[in-house]
Amino acid sequence: VPPVVGPDQPSTTSADGATAAGPIDINTATADQLTALPGIGPATAASIISHRDEHGPFASPEALIDVAGIGPSKLAQVVGLIATS
């Protein structure tokens, strides 16, 4: 039985079927955590981490649009599942 997730606690499911409750902090997330997001594969996760390393922390989830490989539709898929610290 999957965990119960309320409207304020989005969940993500990784390729192996594991589910994590709550938003993923894109300023601290590992590549494995990022690839659990819909539409984010290993290359895009690496781009997110590279952008974060080069430019500093993301100011908001919407700032992910500045990463190569993240367009409006991909951002729309993940914006409710991510947060910034």
C-alpha cells in the first residue's frame, strides 16, 4: 500500500518504485533524488547539479528554467514537487 500523501505533500516515484513524500530541495538534492522527479533523467540531473555548482543555489523552484534541458513543460511537471532552501 503506498503511503498517504496529502495535497501539501507531493510525492515522487523513482524508477525502482520507491516513493518519497514531500518536495525535493533542488539546492541539496543528489542526482538520484533528482532523477526520481518526472521527466528528469541522469543527464538533466547532472545539468541541474552543474548549474547549481556554477551559479549558486536556486532562488525559487521556477529558477530551474535556467538549466539547459529544462523547458516550460518539464518545469510544469516538477514545480510542485520541488522546493528551495
